[in-house]
Amino acid sequence: MTAPDGIADAIGFFASGMTLAAFSCRRMRSLRAAAILANLLFIAYGALLNLLPVLLLHCLLLPLNIMRLANCMRNGQGDWAAPKPDDASFQRMR
């Protein structure tokens, strides 16, 4: 499948922006939602430009992100926030 370069570039930049947004999220629900959207956009980007490694990676990551989001919401961890450096659980992770 091929598309005009401008459209593919726009999808690629939007997908990259969503990945950046996912890395900046402090809440697990927001992180997974941004990651899922980034996966979908990168799948479209990879399919449009026949970029098999990008397409394969995000096809594998998408179900993982969906399962993790469903799991944290089922366990009541949908609003879980990243620990702060002075938090005792953060100290144990170090």
C-alpha cells in the first residue's frame, strides 16, 4: 500500500508525538492509552510505507498494551501514578 508522502509523514510525526506523550505520562491509564494510539498510528505508517520492522513491532506491542491496560483497570490500578522519589516504594525499586 502506498500513500502520498505528506500523509505518511504526518501519520509518522503524529505517531512519534504520541510515543513522546506516552513517555511523559505519570498515570498508567494515560500511558497505556497514548501507547495504544501510537501503536495504531505506527501500524498505519508502517503499512503505508511498507516498513516491515515498524509494522511488525507495533503489531506485537498493540495487544501487549491492550492487555496491560485491561489488567490494570481490572485490578483497580487505572489511576496508579508513578512513585515519587521520596516515596518508600520508590526507594525499594532502586
